[in-house]
Amino acid sequence: MKVVIATDSFKGCLSSLEAGSIMKDAILNVEPDADIKVFPLADGGEGTVESLMSCMKGHEETVTVTGPLGEKTESCYGIVDNGGVKTAVMEMANVAGITMLPEKSKNPMNTTTYGVGEMILDATKKGCREFIIGIGGSATNDGGMGMLEALGVEFFNSEGRKAGIYGRDVLRVARVNVSNMAPVLKECHFTIMCDVTNPLCGEMGASYIYGPQKGATEKTVKQMDEGLANYAAVIKRDTGKDHACDEGAGAAGGLGFAFMSFFNTSIVPGISFILDKLGLDNEMIDADLVVTGEGKLDAQTAMGKAPAGVAKLAKKHGAKVIAFTGQRGDGASCCNDAGMDAYFGILGSPMTTEEAMDKDIARANITATVEQVFRLMKVCRFPDSAKLHV
């Protein structure tokens, strides 16, 4: 039996590779002769660098940058050298990601993408001119202003002073100056992995759709949306660039808009891009079973997140698909329509979120659930195996 494991991370708890390896060991406890391959998976958010580095054969660079609240933090990105052409592989989630913040600190009015710009500058100094950047999992709603400031773009308020770098500052922007932007950026091309199609502003924009899950209140959502509208209007007036209504402009709190407006940028679907790089299409040709999952399975999963992309690809080759999840959320049954033949929650008893996200507890929960599911499958395939103690 050939099994392909391609699960997303269990955010804040286990990386994609960690979760997949635990599942592999659990399956082998029941099916010791199984041919199992594990692929670290991501869709442009947390785990993107790990996933792409596993197949692109690059090396990691560590850099100290500004975190989402303005604090210094250590981050990493990958560099791939293809015959002298250096490509930087990055994820904004490990610089300005939502999982970097404790619950009490979540407020997109107070977060910034400044560190993303610092990381990009670091990569240019090391010779990178091609960039692959995943922008999922953000804690920000600053329209990318923080990143742009780090790269030399200047934003001023009506008094001629610097406007700031946080989500709360976009409303204060009255003028933008691009003359001091780092010249090397004109030589760079950015491939941005983005799986959302939201515009920058309005009821379907960054603030209204994603602000609440980042800690915004009803009042601050309105303020942020007004701020981004002002920000976009100033950029249109001073640069002639008008991308506020483009699909993906609202990704990562407007970071997508910033890339579109100031750089040579291509927007690509994150999960499709990564699945292609991993070569999963070929691996699934003769797979009997595909195992996927993530920390929370819900209706949003079925709308194009990583496990749904895996399931779609598996069905193309006629493979059965099983998913494991830490939590079954609203609309999880939509995942069956998205190609998952069955999904299973891993919690064996009531526990707090903090307990469930403890690595040792999560490992035990995944192991127990996966083993029992595969025992059931073995019994169904070979009824006499019910007498075996495996």
C-alpha cells in the first residue's frame, strides 16, 4: 500500500513536517510494510519556507528583524542558487504572523509589516533578485506601509512628518515619496503566493473580512477600512498606481496591494504553486491513499486551503483521501464535497485549547487516532485481521 502524507501545519503546535512524520509512524505501527512518503505542505502561510526548501534544495538564512508589534525578533528565509540566479523564499507569517502574538496582544491597529521589508533588503544584499513570498497568516492591516517604509518609500502626514508604520497610521497618510526607495528593487521580481481574492477596501476588503480574526473590534474595523481607502487614494494620486480593487489586494491586510503598487509582481495561488514545486502530481499517480489535514478543519478549508488542494489533486488520480484535524469547525462537512472521503478529529477527551496545543499531547492524540483509523481500514480490507494484535 502506497500512502502519500501531505498535511498542513497544526498552527502554533506542530509544523507540517512534524505532523506528517507523526502520522507516518502511527501508520507503520499498523501497516509496517506500507510505502509512505511525507511532504511538508503549506499554502503561502506558516510553513511555506520549510515546504519549498524541502524540494528546491536551498539553504536557510537567519536574520534579526522587526516583529509585528515593533519588537526585535529572529526570523529565517531560504535562498536557492540556480546557476548564479539567486531566489529568496520567504513567508510573512514568521515575521508578522498572527501566531506570533498572544491572544491579548492581537490588534491590527498596532501591528506592522516593517520586518518583511527588512528581510527583503537583507536578501538583496546577499544577491537575491527573484523572490517567492507567501503572505498568508498575517497579524497586520497596515496596507504594507510598514514594509514599504523599510524599503525606503516614505509616507507623510498633513503636517509633513512621517506618518508611521502601524495599522493605525494609514488614516494619517497625506503624501507618499518614492524617490528614496532602494534602487535595487527595480531589478527584482516578486512572485507572491496568495489564495484570497479580496479587494483592499469595502465590505469584502481586508478590514471587514479578516480584521475581526486579527483582534479588531467593530469600531476599529470601520476605522481601518477608512484608513486603507485614504492610503490607496494618496498612492493613486502621487504614483498613478490604482490597484485597490484588484483581486488579492486585500491579502495580508493589504500587503498584496503594496506589492502590486510598487514592485514588479506576479500573484499566484499559493497551494497550486507549492503542490507543483513538490511534484505531488506525479507522486499521487499510483497512491492508494492520501492523508492530509490541519489544525482546524472548517468551511474555509474547502474554499481552497492546502488540504482541499491536496484532496483535489488526489481525486484526479483516483486516490482515497483521509484528513485529520485538531478541531472540527463550522461547515467542516464541506470538506467531504471538496474531495475528502472522511475526516477525523484527534481529541480523545475534553481539554483546553492550551492543553490540546501542547506538542506532547498533540503527538499522542494524532498517534492514537491515526492508529485506530488504520486498524479499522485493515479490518475492512482483511476481516480475519481482527484476530491479529498489531
